[in-house]
Amino acid sequence: PLGRGNDQDSTRDYMGSHQGARPSYGLFPPETTSSAEYAAVAAQFARLIARYDAPRAADYTASAEKALAWALANPAVGADEVTNKCFLAWAAGELFVTTGKPEYHQTFKKLCAEGAFANVSRKLTQYIPTFTWSYIVCKRDVDETLRATLKNDLLRQADEVVKQTEISAYRMGVGARNGGLGWGNANGGGRYADACLRAYWLTKDHRYLDTASLNADFQLGANPLSKTLDRKSVV
């Protein structure tokens, strides 16, 4: 399943691409992106619980492999090719890190070479560090050139957040890239801190940790109009 089972974004988008047909309440048919996203997260989960519950880890690994196999066989269902390719690469990378199987490594490298992470829409840019992180820190034998490329892309994204955070008086990652605090860009916190935290873990450069902290400050109330979901900080 993908999204919320109501008349919000997911149902609206589904109807827009299916000539107005509505899915059953709370249930969406399989799509490339949702199947690949499940495969990626299930592979992560299997990897994390393997030392504690090996049978359960094996079940989730098998489930992830099945989901990715379906997604690879149906690469153009539900979303545009660029978006689907991005999620397919994420899933292939996670399954390679979890299983070590060379076929997933080859799929990951092939999709990266085709621009899976380089050509995504603006809405997905913030998630690329999440999608590439497992490969960047992978302990298996990887393509070191590709690892370096993905790492450098992450650091460039973090550097941009550092730069943008310093622009406004109330420092937050949106910087000067938007004319105002519109829908979704005034949330601070994790959206802008994620790449910085990962960059800090890779480099131990405190610029990144400081920037992540400043973005948390904004979300917790240190902002000009008290735009926050934390009622305690609104006075």
C-alpha cells in the first residue's frame, strides 16, 4: 500500500493518473515506487534485526527480494520513470548491503549510471542521502569510485544547507531559496538537518553538527513568527 486512504494527496494523485477512478478505501494497487520503497525498508529492517531474530530477518529479506523483483519487472507503474528509477536504485542498494548478492550490486550500479539519483525532482532531493547512505558506509566490497561520487554528492548537499542556514537572521536551512515560509518549507529540523548529520558522521566537521542544531532550534521555537507545532514554545 502507498499513502493515506482518504481524499488527500495520495488518492487525488492516484485518480489523476487513472482517469478519475478511485481505489478501494485505504488500499492502493501495487506500484513501482511503493514496492521498491517497501523492499528497501524491509531489507534495512532485516539487516538490523538479524543478530536478534535470524528467522524473522530471513523472512523480511525474502519479502524484500520478492517486492523488488516485482518492481523491476514492472518499472513504469504509478509514477514517472525518473522517480521509479530512484526508488529502484535505493531498494537494490539496500538489498546488496543486506545480502551481498552481486546481482543487486549490478542493478544498483546500472541504475546509478542511468542517473537514478542525479535526475530526481526537487521533491525527492532531500531524501537522496537516505537512499545512498547504506552504500556509502557499506562494509562489503563496493565500487569505490561510485561510493566516492555518492559521498561527495551528500557533502555538497550538506554544504548547501550550511550556506543557506547562515543567510537569514533566524538561521534555518530554507535560507534565501524561497520567497516566504510556505507549505512544507518552514519545518526546519530533520528536512535540512539530515544531510548535515550524515556529513558530520562522515567527516566529524562541527560545521555540519552546528547547522543541524540550528535547524532544530528553529523548529522548536527560535523563529520570528513562532511557527511551530510545539505549543509549549508559543508564547
